[in-house]
Amino acid sequence: MKKWGLTTLISIAVLGLTACGGGESVSGDGENNGGEINIGYFPNLDHAAGIIGKQEGIFEEELEGTDVEFTNFPNGNDFIEALDAGDLDIGYVGPGPAINYHLSGGDIKILSGAANGATLIVSSEDSGIESLDDFDGKSFCTPGNGCTHNVQLEIMLQELGMESNRVGGTVEHQSRVDPASMMVRFEQGEVDAAAAPEPWGTYLVEELNANVVTEWDEVFLGESLPSVVLVTSEEFMEENPEKVESVLAAHEKAVAFTGEYEEETLNAVNDLVYELSQTQFSDGVLQNAWERMNITTEVSADALQSWADASYELGFIEDEPNLEGLVDTSLLEEIEEKE
């Protein structure tokens, strides 16, 4: 298989950014839902449920008669901006942006989990970072300021007595670095470490000889914190209950598909990345990254609260977080009871 080069990586970064303003439309076959729906997702492996739902046509099957548009995003901030502007109806995002938006008064509901884990902390081969203790005076990057991965790393550094330059500390944080650009920065020596989503973290390890500083299950809340959740607005739920129910039914089927058809799932993710970049991940990268996450519909409210408390402690959130009303899995539970 082909390997990523600098030109390709820059291309996918640009593609990811431009994709925020447009999507790929597919029409359903039946006559039940009608109208349109825009579903958002990221081209990351822990978004496998969303990717499978798109690539295998599961959303179109459930959303009969509806014009389904898919939009891929490079980070949670852009996803939330699209949701807030009404350009996005429903989709997959990290819990961090969802929580931050909720706490700022934004209209958002978590309907289901989509994945747990999938955060890997790595350092470049020549960075001198072998453990978290070595971060003093070094730099790291994350997809967004205050994003899920950012909080997970910074709370662990704080426990070791280190802080980022965001609050006057000695560890430099480079924010809003989409995963493809992380690879470019590693290759050019512009950053020492990254808190990366999968499969990008594993790619840095397998292809660029990066060091694994903290494995996914040793990261703060690593196994219990959802890395991806399915969200929509309360307004969209109230105005389009049948569409939301259809999306959830498709989501559940997609999650089940990933558990039963691992090879097909990994190929689907690779195919989607190929659509965006004309390049593929190696089988080894995808397989190893897949072992660093759990695809599931479960949502741990306790883990979400713990993450929000950590975000408050780090100063990303001004007031003590109250997540009441954020999670609403009642519709998903109804669907599961019918089966």
C-alpha cells in the first residue's frame, strides 16, 4: 500500500477543512421520512459507526425517502459551529466539544455513545520524551483547544506539576491541529508530542517511529470516556422525531456491523480516507489502531462528568459544570427494547 507523503498529508488537511462547508448527498429509496438531513462525522477510526453507516448505505436504508447529506469535519470546534448555525442536523463528535457547547447554553443532546478509548499520547522519535515526566519545556499538539484529547493530556500533566503555556506553564500547546497536520509537524520537527485520535496516533508510531508515551487504556478516563458520541439539537429532535429515530436505528446497526465484520469495517475507513486523499493506511496501522478502542452505544454519565470536572479544574470551563439534560438515551433504549 502507498504511504503518506508530505504533499498528500497537506492535501488531506485542506480537503478536511473545505469539507466543512459541503457534503456528499445520497437519496434514500422509500417514502417515509422525506425532506433532507445532514449527518456529520470525522474521518477517524473511532468514527467507524458513522463511516460504516455512510459507506454501507445503512443511513439511506433507514431514512427512506430522505435526501441524506454527509459532511466530514477536521475537529470538534468546526462541527459545533455547523450545528449551532443550523448547517448540521445530527452527527458524531467528541464529548469535549459537546459538553463545552452544552455548558455555554448551546442546544445539544447526546443520544448515544459511538466509541470509547481511541486517544493515544505519542512523542516524536527525537523529542527526548519517553514518559509524561519528560514534557517540561516540550511542545504538544491536539485537534482543538479544550478538546477531549487536550483535557485528557493536560490533566495528567497537571497531576505531575506541569501546565501548558495557555496558563503560563512551561509546556507549549499547539491547538487546532487536525490529525493529518500532526504528521506533517512530526516529520518537520515542529512539535514534540501529540494527543491524537485513532488511527492517526498509531500511524505516527508505525510509520514515523513515534514513541508511545501513554497507551489508550492508561490515558485519563481512557476506557470509560466516550471518544465519540452521537448528538443532535433538542429543536431537531422535537421537529423531526422520525428522522432521529431512523438515524439511531441506523447507528445501532452500524455499531453491530463493526463488531461482526472487522475487516469490512477497516476497509470502509480506508476507502473513505482514500476518497479524501488518494492514499491508504497500511493494514498494520488500522489493525493496531482498532485494538485501541471499543465501538459501543454505551455512554458513561460518570465519565462525562469526570471529564467536565477536569476541564473546569484546568480552566477550560469557567463555572462548575452541570451536565443535567445533556444526555438523553431514552429513544435509543426504546429502539433496543423493540428488538
